[in-house]
Amino acid sequence: MKRFVILCAMLSIVVFSQMALAKDSFDAKHKVVIQVSTNDELTQKIAMNNAVNLQKLYGLDDVAIEIVAYGPGLSMLTAQSNNSSRVKSLAAQNITFSACGNTMKKIAKKKGKEPKLTEGVGVVNAGVARIVELQASGYAYIRP
């Protein structure tokens, strides 16, 4: 029962944080989702550079940016990544990072545990579905 209560509390935090993010981004003039599905560090760096450049161009309050990583791209969001400190820094600067829950489960099944994510990274049920949802709500799609 204790595990169930803890699981429900954790799930509530995730749901309410996603709702808060959605509300904040709803007010932004520009909305962008950036897909990362490769473990190529150069491509991952370009995705983050795209996000930073958009913030510089439009201003922090006028652009909502979410980087969604799935498959091999999830490596970008792990604590072991060479990009970990930059991901943490950008997450603190209003760039949302979403890790694919499906990918997390596949890694856990293969390795016996889920990867440790960088601080500031959220988890969504399915990365591809998250991109579809964001596009349906008016987000422009970028894949570096």
C-alpha cells in the first residue's frame, strides 16, 4: 500500500508539472518541438543550439521550446551524457526536456534498471506521441 501511495504521488507530480508546462507554453507567441532520436552528440548539440538561438531571437517569454528525446536520442538526457550539464542548465532556462517512457522501459528491460536522467528532465509516456500532441496544439516541428 505504501508503494502505491508513493507511486500515485510521483505520478501526480509528473501530471501537474506537465499541465503547468502546457499552461506556460500556451501563452508563448512561438512554440517549437525539437526531436532528438539519435545518439550522435553533434546532432544533440545542434538541437540544443537551435533552442538557445530561438530563445535569443524571440525572447524567453515569447517562445516555448520542448526537446523530446526517444530511442538512441535518450542518451542525451542521461546523467552519464557529455551533455548532462548543458541539459541541466538549459532546463533551468525554460527549455523543456522530455524523455520517452517507452524507451526508458526498454532500457530497463534490457539492463535491469532505468537510466538515471539529468536533473530537470521530465518523462512522457511516448516520445513520438508527445511530438504528435505538441504539433496538434500548434508547435512547429524541428529535427536537426
